[in-house]
Amino acid sequence: MVAHLCDAGMQLAPGDGNGMKKIGRSSHIGDSGIALIHQMINSMGFVWHERAGTLDAGIDGEIELRDPSTGEVANRLILVQSKASERPFSGESERGFHYLCKQEDVDYWMSADNPVILVCSHPQTGEAWWIHIQSWFTDPGHRASGRIDFDKRTQSFDRGAAHRLLNLADPHGRAHVPVAERREEVLTTNLLRLTLPHLIYSAPTSYTVPRDIIVRQRESEDPDVRHDFILRGGLIYTWLPPEATALRHAVNGPTDATGFDEWSSDPVRQRWLVQLLNYALQRDVDSDCAWHAGRKIVYFRPTPNLKPRHIRGASGRQRLVFHPKFKKQAADEVSYCKHAALEWQFHFLDGDWYCALTPTFHYTRDGHRDSLYLSEYLTGIKRLDRNPAVHGQTQMWATYLRGEDGVLDPRDTILEFGDLVTLTTDRAIDDAAWLDDPRKTDTNSADTVEGPSKVDDPTDGELALFEVEL
């Protein structure tokens, strides 16, 4: 089956003997493709100039950029070649298709001083997709084959492509000023609301070094050794009455109690309070997470049998928080283990306490010892971090710290966390357009991303960063 695939050039069919001229169907389809492009360009706020005449040298028209915020027409042009069809393109599916270009067309397009885009369309359905020619055919393999692969999900030629076209023709913003849209948007911060215990307890001690207090607790053979305390001026400060914990073995006088509000208003004691809060968080997650003193993070411990471990995130979906990776040449040998981890910082803002969450990852050789390639793995995962992934990880840690039902077994905690702080704005930006650079052609999928030299791929294609479907 041969599709009616047409350039925009219109040709008159020979007469049928009665002296009448006719326009062939292929020419009509091509003209419909141009009309669709014209319509899309108008919806973007730009100006369309169709090239006059019937001779087709490989360019059907030009897009002249117009600054939507001012209405000024910029001296920036994008050249357009249209390919319209009423039949499916080669290999077309719901996800994409491919198009084979003639070598002479490619040579002509690549010699242009202005950006050239190819727009493939189905005029009858109003669908169109585009590709930046110069960036695609810069790859020698693409140039040799003449084949262009289209992804329908990311290459739609519609109003949403306006920002990408602006960035393509005017990458430095000299002819246009990006302006946020006037629409309401809710922004989620990484600040987690915090409710502190009402009292801080203190008791005198003869010990002068915190380590000696920990040793004394262990010598007492008390099963619950406490690390969530500070030692200042001969007093132990802690969140629970010392006589009710293993700290009773290290104190030698009566217990006193102070409201934490008094500490919040004193700069010196506020720093003491932050230290106590850090110890409290470590204590609250200790049943599930290990503390890494070097990196100042907590990370999910390995399972006893090194099987993957999941917990429920804020959306109800399961998230992978411990994941062993096996060697490619020895499927029964662990190459490294990947752990969900957390950095944090406590802040006192406008009379309230918050915990700023910074999700990260940790890599070990066997679930316990640091991987020899820890820094390389962290560099690799950060290259793939995107806002939705970081947002999902932040929400997961917020859900875990709140101790919501169904996340893990119920546990006693010192700190009580609320919701992440949100802000509502009257302006919004198109995240996809903001992050996208059409001059760069990413020919690698997530499954083919290269890891560090001589090291297994640290991300293994997990663009969702530990997120798995139930």
C-alpha cells in the first residue's frame, strides 16, 4: 500500500480532453498540510510566510518569530519543509514513526544558515510532528541513513511547541523575553512543618564527654542506649526525663524541665535545639534507617536477605527504598546496593520550626560498606534527576516521617511532622518548555545511559527514581 505523501508544491493535472484543468489529490493533501502548519503557527503567535510559486526546492515556507509579550516581530526565521499524508507514515504507531529523507534534500537543508524543521502531518486529523533538521543530521549515522525517528509524545507540532521554537531560533533570548503565563499554580516546597515536644529535660551529671555517657549506658546493659542528648555545663539535656531512660545511669541529681520556646528565642540555645532535633530525627528513623556520619545522611538499611524493599509513597504507589544490583556476568553476585537516603536541615522561620528535606541516594557494596564507586554513582544519578522525580522522593520522605498508616509498622517518635509547605502563585511556567532544548538531540533512551567507566550503570534506566507501579 502506497501512502499519499506530498510536498506542498501544487501541480495541475493534465486535462481530460475537455480543456479543463484539475488539481491532483496529492497536491490537495500537500496544500492541506501547509494550511495546518499556518493554523498552528498562528496559534503560537508567530507569523507564517509561504514561499510563492510552484517550484519546490525543499523549503515550503518560513516562520518569523514574534514576541508574544510585546507583539514585536523579531528578525529571526525558521525554515519549514512540510510532508503531509492521509495514510500512516512508515512504521507508525501510537508512539511514533520514521521518515526517510532523500540525500539531496538533507544536503540542501544542512547548508542553510537558518534553522530548518521538517513537519510531518495528517491534515485530516489535525495532527503534526516536527524535528530540527540540523541537530538530527549532525549525527553521522543519521546522516548516512537519511532516516528520522519521530516520538509522538515529545514532538507534537502545536501551540505547546512555541517555546521550543523560540529557543531554537533565538537561543540567547535577544529577540524575545520569556514571560510566565497568568494562571494559578501551586508550588510544593521541601519545607516540612514540625511540631516539637513541649518540654526539654535536664539533669546534672559528673561526666564531661558525651562518649563516656554512651559507654556508661552500655555498661549498664540497658537495651535502649540513648544518643539523643547534648551535654552542656555539667547538665544532660534530652527530650525525655532521664530517669525514664538509660540516661538514668549517667545522672546524679534531680530532673528539671524547660519549655522549648525559651530556647527558640535565644540564639545560642537555638543552636543547641537544632542539635537536639538532629539527634531526635536520627532516633525516630533508627529502626529502619542507618546514619552515615561522613555524609551526614540517613539511608534505608538493607533487608536481611538482600531482597528489594518498598514503602508506600504519598500517592499510594510503592517506592523502592533498597535495591540490590547484580553483576551482569554473575547474576547471583551483588555488584552494589542502592539505598534511598535523606539530608535535612532544621529552620526556625517566622516563629515556626520546619525541616528542609533533600532526598538523595547512598550506594554500598553489600548493604553496609560504602561502594568504592560511590561518588561516580551519585554523579550519574544527579545527571538524570528531574523535578517530578525529586518531588516524588520528597513526598515519600514526608509521608514516612509523618508515620502515616500503611507506610511502615507503627513506631514511637519524638518529633511530629505535618505537611509540606505549599505556595500559590498567579503566574506559571511551562516546565517542559523551560527544560527542553531542541538543539540537543537525545538519541539515548533511559535504558542505554552510560554509567561511570568500568562501573555498572548506577541508574539502570530508573528515570522515576525508585518509583514502581503496584
